[in-house]
Amino acid sequence: MLTLFLAGGCVEALENRLIFFPDKRIEATPRDRGLAYEEISFKTQDGLSLHGWWIPGTGSPLTILWFHGNGGNISYRLDNINRRHDLLGANIFIFDYRGYGRSEGGASEEGTYKDGDAAIRYLHSREDVDPAKIVFLGESLGSAVAVEMATRHDCAALILEAPFLSIPEMAKVSFPFLPIGSLLQTRYDTLSKIGQVRVPLLIVHGEDDEIVPFRHGQRLFEAASEPKELYVIKQARHNDLYLIGGQAYLETLARFLGRIIGDRPSP
């Protein structure tokens, strides 16, 4: 997730280019997987137009707001979206951060937070969304965005897949002999925020994650408040959680979300 080359002074623009790996090409849509969907355009408070997909559910009252990782764009997640949609039945809203896919601008830590705020405002504007039944789902870098959003906005639950402690901690993983953490402007300090989350939490991590060490997920789980659950997928690496986890993982997600519906009935 983090590949940094620091020579002399490191500026934020250089960090952003080496932390975020956007692809502007949308090579497929949910329609190519047989899914009904809406193309969504919405605005951030600083005036950028962001792009996303609304994929209606098949019976669940929940809406999953999906914060994706640092590579590619929303079309890279189509297989994963398709599998979850078929079993979970929830609405799915997935969007691209600024600079990714058809979204305007260029990515940064603060920018992704503004994008998250805008996505939540958009969902709250929809008459077919119950604001009390929105679940934040963050994968990899998106886990840091999801945690930040959970400290700012109400949500029904939080799901983190392959989460990391912070960018400085990831720098220690990538460059164990270079003390560069204090030089970084990009923080994504999830560890300092996770204890502020007061909703049901599910952390999912691959035991053999080659990018974000499994211990990051463990430490976040230890620092989190109850109610919380840690689901470990044996032999899974960073980008194949849903593939290695398979049906057992999807059923775990379904049970977790089912408890949310039971705990938070409609008014």
C-alpha cells in the first residue's frame, strides 16, 4: 500500500503521488455483471464532482457505504461487489475519491475525508436510504477514511478490511532502517481514532497479508471499544480476502449485518 522514496525534503505532493495509485479508466460497470445500478455524480464542499455507483439491494434495509483502497478505481471492485450483493442483499454505494476514475481533482488525505463527508451527505439526501442503517465499509487505505468518518458521523456499524495503524507505521514496515515517520505529512492515524468509535465493529485481516501486517489489525482490535469482532482469514493476503475467505467470510458478514438490523430497528 505504501511505497515511499524520500530523498532530501519530502513534500506533500510527492507523498500523494506515491501513496495514491488512481486509474482514470472505468473498464466495466455493474451492468456488465448483470446488476441494476445508477451512475451517481455528487459534489464536495470544495466544489469537486465525484462519481459513484448506487447498486440497489434485494431486501435488506441496510446501505453499505464502501471506501475503497488506494489503487485503481471502483471498477476494480466489481467482482467483490457482485459477490456481496448476491448474498448480503444490502444497498451498496461505492464511489471514487478525487482523482480516481471519473472523479475530479487530485487525491490527498484531507481530500479523501472531504470526499467521505460528501458521500455521506449524498446518502442522507436519498429518500430510499435510512440514515440510521448506513454501514461504513473500509478496505485498506479506505479503512482509515471509514474510521475518520465514524468519528464525525453516525453510522450503524463499521467494517474494516486489512486496516493499518497509520502511514508512519506503514513506513516502518516498508523502510525498517529509515526513521522517516516523523517527516511524513500524510498521517491516516487510525490507531489514535479507533477508540472513539462507538458502534459495532468488525475487523477482517488476512493472516498472510504481505502489505499490511496482520499485527496491525490485531492492535487496532485491541484498541477498539466494544462491541467488536476480529475475523481472521487464514492464508489470505492483502488483495484476496474475499477470494480466500469465500462463502464462509460472506456468511460472517451476513451474520454481522443481521445483528445490526436486530439491534437497530426502524423507529
